[in-house]
Amino acid sequence: MASPSCNSPIEKWLRDIDPALIRYTSDFIRLDFTSERSVKYFTAADFAQFLTPVSNAHRRMIINHVAKLQTPRSKLGLDTLNERALPNDDSKDKLKGLQPKSLDFSLNTACIDVSDDESDSAVSFSYKSPAEQALGELQDDIDLKQAEYNSARDYVQSLKSKYIQPSITDKCKSQCSKCHLRDGHNRRQCYNGDCPGPEYCNDIDKHPLERKTLQDAVHDMNNLEKELNSLRQHKKNKETALDETRNSFKYKIESTLINSNLEKYTFYTSRGRTPRQTVINNDIFILEKHYRGRIPLNLSEESKRFQKIISDFNKQFIPNPKTQAVNPEKKLLEKYGVIYPTCTGPSCSMSKDDNTMLFSVPPKKRKFLGKQEKL
């Protein structure tokens, strides 16, 4: 193979990043990454095909500068193992025919018209409890962690398939400390030269850098597996707790109660209707007390009486002005010409027409007046 030109574009690109990266020029050219246009499609998996060992620091430097060169178009073709991910002629034609974004109100046919009360009342609200929403978000986290674990596992398998050659099984002969082969010769008799890598000698222990790379990859994979198992166990615990609540009065009647009066139990946000949880919980408590914890047989018909039941229950706690407490010392003070201090608010028992200046009487004076009254 001819040596790469000293003035090649890829060598200039590596030199601009760091002069220490020039040593990888031949590996880039061997993999057909010869210019900045082609190096945009370089990925971390391509390091596995390098003959020259690459340190972790150099890997990060190269990947960071490759990311700066990438565009949405180049990212589309990064997965060279999947033909559907590669750009083709059809995709080029579609890109040329793209138009500027514009608002399309025809897509909003599923929105609820707030001004139409009749149509709004006919809409059935699908309620999800906070526990169910948290369970759905937890499943999204599990799917993401599963994808990370699969990627790490594939990376470990690619390293093992590169560094560990099952075809080299003869370990009976002595091993050369220079080429690391077991051909029965020693370093002085070696004619093979220095070992280029573990894929040549099948002894990764003789190559600390590759061994460290494999160990780190296995360590990351094991950590991701532990995190994935922890999320799955957390989800299992939540599902067990949710199954217990599904038999409760609140869970079975909540959706029916909300749909019986959407305006009372929900309000509009950017995400659509959102339940008023405090109002819902208060009314469910009233209904549970009324029905003694038993779900009515015909729940849809019984839901028409929910608001009447709740209204009758709340009337029991409306204060009655005739039963308000009266201070027993008021008459005693008024007998001696003392105006009893009070307020003029709507909640006061005193007449609203009385705007006289109010005075307070010290406790000792009240005792003295009480003694005179007894006499």
C-alpha cells in the first residue's frame, strides 16, 4: 500500500485538530475517509477497524470534530448497515420539493370547541390517574435504557469478535514476547516483527490499551444492565400498587364522575382538559359516604344523580343566622350604657345600620359591673 501523501486533506484535518493525531492518517485513508466530506460519515464504531491503537482522549477529540462537520443530511446515512437509512434518489427529490412550514388548521379537527356547550357535554373524558401517568413515563424510561443497553452490548460483542479469535486455539507451544504468537520461537528468533494487535495474536492480555477498552465497555454494559433491572423492578412495584387501587371505590367511579360534569371537574390547558383533583376527591368522598362504599349497579344512570347528592350533602354545612352564638355579657354592658364592640361586616350579628363608635371594656370593669348587677 502506498504511503499517504503528506499534503492529503485528511492529514491536514487531523493536524488542525492536534498534531498528535497525524499517526491515524493511514487508517482513515484505508477506510476511504480521505476528505472532510467523507469524514462526516465517520462513527465511533469505525475505530474498531483501526490498526493503530487509539486512546480514549484521541477518540473524543476526533468524534467531537466529526460532529461539528455533520449535517442532518449526513446523519441520515450514518447507519451503513441499514439500507433504508441511506439517502437515495427518492429522498433527494423529496428534499428538493420541500416547502416552508405553514399553519394548517385542518389538522385541528380533534380539538374541542369551548363555545359549544352541547357538543362539549357529549365528549367523553378519558381520565388517567397520576399513578397511571407515572407508569407510562416509567415505561418510556425503560425503553430508552433498553436501547442504551442494546447498543453497549453490541459494542462489547464487536470488540470481542475483533480481539478474540476462536480460530487460534493452539497454546501448547511457547509464546514469543515480540510477536506474541505461539510458534515455538523466542524474541531473538522472531521474524514476524512487533505484534500489531490482539486480533493478530489472540492474547488481549499482552495489549493493555485494548484490554482497558474492552474492560471499560463491559463495565458500562453491566452498569446499564443494573439500571435497566432497577427500572423494571420499580415498574413492577408500581403495577402491584396500582392493581390494589383498581378495586377501590375512587378508581371505579372517578371517570364517571368527571364525565357527569366536565365544566366542574376539568379545566383547559395547552394539553387539553386537565382534572381538578381537589374538587374530584372531595365529591368522591361524599359519594362514597352516600353509597357506603358500594358501586351502584347501573353507574351510567346513577351518575345523573351525582350532583344532586353532592348538593344535598353540602347544604348540611351552610350556617344558619338564627343559630349563631350570642355573648351573654352583651346585655349587661348595654344596661349600663356601654355599646358592645362588634364589627359591621356581613358575618357579624350586629345590624349593618349601626355605625356608632365602638368601645372595649377592661376585664376588671366587667367584673365590677357584674357584682353590681347581682346586688
